[in-house]
Amino acid sequence: MDSSSRWRAEPRTLLRLLAGLWLFGTGDALIVDAALGNAPWTVLAQGVSLHTPLSIGVATQLIGVAVLLGWLPLRERPGLGTLANVVVIGLAIDAMRPLIPDAGGLAARGAMLLAGTALVGVGSGFYLSAALGPGPRDGLMTGIHRRTGAPIALVRGAIELSALASGWLLGGTVGAGTVAFALLIGPAVQLGMRVAGARARTAEGAPRA
């Protein structure tokens, strides 16, 4: 893809991007409030928030900026979606958490965790299908892979485990929910990509005004 095309988007593509990122952040908020264990990068953001005046959402944004700085020696090229990823997910986490009711018992918290994971997956499908540049962590992964030749799975695993371990040391919540997220997020993203692709094909086939 021409890198300049990552900065241009039709309104419906931009809407799909922003909706996907907001769904992603909403899902993250549900997982945090379920308190059964966060996604690795949210473990890190929560850990940072426990030691600073920052909210989890703002910590998520600043971590995203720090990861983008790691792109510099890798010569990765960002796009509109990259910057939106850094800003919107953190905003959504902080905006949606006060609106989420207390989960109560374990069953309700488990349902909240599953719903949050599903939303992260669907949201990922929507923003990835917009093709407006990778998220900060995705770009770091592909950049390291290209520079070192290490397998993608190994690179991504090392990045995720590093974030998880750092967050755990800072006091972020790690638990059964973290394991469930790791197992379920792949199928959830795949489902999100299918839904986003179907909606995009429907929109392209619709008559234009």
C-alpha cells in the first residue's frame, strides 16, 4: 500500500476506524471492571496508573506514544489509524468505565469479561479493515520482525510477555481473565474481520445518492 493512502479516508472508512477503536476501548473497560485479569497491555497501563496520577486511559495513550517512539529506529510508517489508535482507545476506556454498572458476582464478572473480549475482537476487525496504518504494537512487531528475521509469533509473544510482566510487577491485575483473553482474542478478531468485511461489501454495493 502507498504510505500516503494511510492518511486519506472516505467518510465511511473513517467512521469504521473510529467505531472500531471505540468498541476496542469499551471492551477493555469491561475487562478492567470485571477484575478477573486484564489484557497484557492493559495490565501495564493499570500498573502505571497505580503509581502515578494518570487514569488507565491516559496511561494507555502515553504507553502508545512510547511504543511509537520505538518505531523510529525500525523506520515503520504510521498512518491516520495509528494516531487514532493511540488517542481513541484511551479516551474510550476512561469515558466508558463510569457508565459500566458494578458486576456483582463471579458469573456476572465472567460475562463482562467475555463481552469485553468480544468487543475488543470486533473493534479490532473494524479498525484493521480500515487499512489506515497499524496500531503501535502491531507496527513494533512487524518492524522487529523485518529487522531481525525472527518469527512473527516469537516477536509478538516476547512483546506481550514483556508488557504483561512489567504491568504485573507494577501491580496490574493478572488472573484467569488474562489467560481467557489470550485464548479467545484470536477467534474474536477473526470474527470482527468477517463482520467488518461483510459490512464493507454491503456498503460498497449500496446505491450512491
